[in-house]
Amino acid sequence: MHDLPRFVTAPRHVRALDFGHVMVLVDYRSNRVQCLFPAAAAHWTAAASTGRLDAVPVSLTAQLLTSGFLIPMSAATPWPAPVVAPPSPPSWGGAEHPAGTSRPQVPRGHGATAAVALASVLAIKTMGPARLAMQRITTALNAAASRCRRPATPAQATAAALAVRHACWYSPARTACLEESAATVVLLAAQRLSVTWRHGVAPDPVRLHAWVETEDGTPVAEPPSTLAYTPALTIGGHHQHQP
């Protein structure tokens, strides 16, 4: 107990989303995700406003410090309050993103470049420690976003997303929403075209998803179930927020 610090803060690469019945912590550097039930979530929220551990149970403090969601400080350093996220209807996977269930048609002129964009993302993901894979991907996405000069039209963004989805169909490596959305950003950035990349969380059960949006906030080539996700991290567009 005496070894625990008096003051802490949450690193800027940690996001907290409070759905009421559960708070979800996402560490975009270490790839860790942790759920806090209401009592523990209330302690997190209270500590966020003060940067102090006075009322936080020792066991919870030790757990959050060990997992890296909190770090010791020499003085009180409050951090942002959790994002209050709306609840969503329970989902057991039947209405989620249908990627991989049918072979998409590749738009003309994007086949080879989409494959290169996907290969680049897979290389970034795998060339280094697995625990830092998300950090490498978000760093690459921030770099790609900085190259863009104008927003992609809905037609351009959709064509890029479908071309990447087609390339994913033939990929020997794991390709899911993270790899697909990141490759879409990279493909468009090669043409100096921007989209907004989002990574979010939905509850019941807790699940994570990555997708891209056009400048007006419309998800690109996504099912309606994407609207159940509350964004935790946004890169590009008018809401660029680096982890």
C-alpha cells in the first residue's frame, strides 16, 4: 500500500468511454482494453477531476497502474473526463460489418494500388512488437492525413474502400476492419485525398470497430450497425486527434 503513488494521471493515448453500465478504457499505445463496472468507473471519473488517489481502492489503483491506464505523477494532474457514450441495442454479431462474407467487385483503376496500400499497412502492423502495433498504425495514419490537400468525394471514398476490401479477400494475412480502414486512408492519401478515420466502441457485448467517413461524417461502405459505435479516436478530417 505504501508503494502506491499519491498522484496519477491517464496518458494521452488512453481513452475512456462511459456507457453507464460499463466504462471501456482503450490504450492506443499498448493495444490494451479494460472494462470497469459502475463502482470502479465512478472512482476513475472522480480521480480524473483531481489527479489524486485518495478515495480509490488500493486493488483498483494497483490494477490500473500495472496495466498502464494510469501513470504516477509528482503532483496532482487531472485528465479529461470520460466520454459519455449512448447505449446501443444488444448485438451478437449478426448485424455487424459483412466484410469477408462475399467477394466485392473491384472498381476500375484501383486494383494494384489497393493491394499496395494494404501491403503497406500489414507491413507497418507486423514490423515491430505486437503490443505496439496500434501505435504504429495510428502514427502512419497521422502521417498520411498530413499529406492530404482536399477531401475525397463520397464516390472516391467508396471506390477506394471497395478496392481495399477486394484486396483483403485475397490477402493471406489477417484483414479485418482495422487493416481495411487504414489501407483505405493510405490509398486515398496517395492521391492527396482525405477521409476521416475513426476507431470506436459499442457495448452489449463490448466490441471495437474501425471505419472511415467522408467530410460530412457519413460512414463509407459501412452497414447501419456502425452507428452504434461511439468514436474513441479520430484521425484526419476536421477532428484530427493524435494519440
